[in-house]
Amino acid sequence: MEEQAGQQNNSIPSPARGPSRDNRRSESFEKSFTKLEETVRRLEAGQLTLDEATKLFEEGMRLARRCNELLTTTELKVSRLQSQFAEQMSLVPGDSEYEDDIPEEEDD
């Protein structure tokens, strides 16, 4: 019975370790990049155990991926906005202010 009670305790969810996936998704590029820079500084400084260095490297790779995702997403948004703007500009009829400057052809 004691063994079963111990197993029941193991089935209780443990508190989440570290930031939740949702919190990591909402981190800004600047915050993630700052964390990445600090991680790189700590790795370059040395004086870490192999285990500590490995964990920091893994964290650095996660942060680098996150920064890359954010940059790619932003680049895509900017490209879409530029395309939409270009499309809107091509749909705008000629500007009457400049149409007066175009000489009309005379019929002879």
C-alpha cells in the first residue's frame, strides 16, 4: 500500500521548471538577444564546469533560435506591408497635380 501511495504522489503534476512555453513565446527580441549576449559572455569567460557550460550552450542555442524566429517573422511582416503598399499605390489613379505637367498631344 505504501508503494501505491508513493506512486500516487508521483502522478501529481510537479510545478513547471523555468519559464513556460507561452512565456518564452512572448519574450521580445531585445530581451532574448540580451540574454543570448550574456550567455555568450559567460561561456567565453570560462571557469564553468562541463555540465554548466553544456547547459549554457543549450540555453544559448534556444535563445539564438528564438531570435532567428522573431527576425524571420518580422521580415515577413515587413515584406507583406511593402507588397500591400506597392499594390495600393498601383491602384491609385494618376495624381491630378502632375497630370497638368504632361503635355497633351495635338491633333493636326
